[in-house]
Amino acid sequence: MNPKHLPQNNSPGGSARGSPVAPEELPLTVRDAAVYLGVSVQTVYLWVERRRIPHLRVMGRNIRFLKSDLEPFRAMFKQPAADCVNKVVFPPVLLACEPGFVEQEKL
């Protein structure tokens, strides 16, 4: 029995409403966003708290990201460097190869 009023899923990879959803259109989790941006999960949470990164709140506390929103955000931090090869700078952190870097004492 197949009632007409119930949603049909006739396409592979499609949603319950019948419209296919490409994997790149699905929202990313905090962990996925951290991997995509090349930073730690804690850094992503900090950016969300400080409202520095575009994000979505789903069902109250769940945080999700659209890859299309993260692409320009990630591109803002890619800068060519003369003394470091292929580095990505995320302000306000200084890398060891930059002038002004001071190594903190380990406890």
C-alpha cells in the first residue's frame, strides 16, 4: 500500500520530500568545520562564542556550518609568507617563524 499523501523517496541519496540533497550542501558539525579550516575544535567554539565565524544554531545549542559560508572565511586567512612555506595565519596567534613570537614556559 502506497498512499499518495505520504512523502516518497524515489531518488538515491534523496531526502524524504523527494528532492536530492548533495553532500556538500549538508551543514557541517563543529568537528567537520575544524578539520576543514585546519584548526582545533576549541578554536571553532571560541570563534563561535566571539561571533567571528558564520554559523547556525540548530535546536538551541547544536552548532552547524555551511561549507559555502566557510569558504570565504577560510580564504581570508591564507596569506603568502616569505619565511614560512604554505602557512595559514589565524589572528591573533603568532607562529614561531614570525617576528615577535615569544615561547611560553611549559608548566
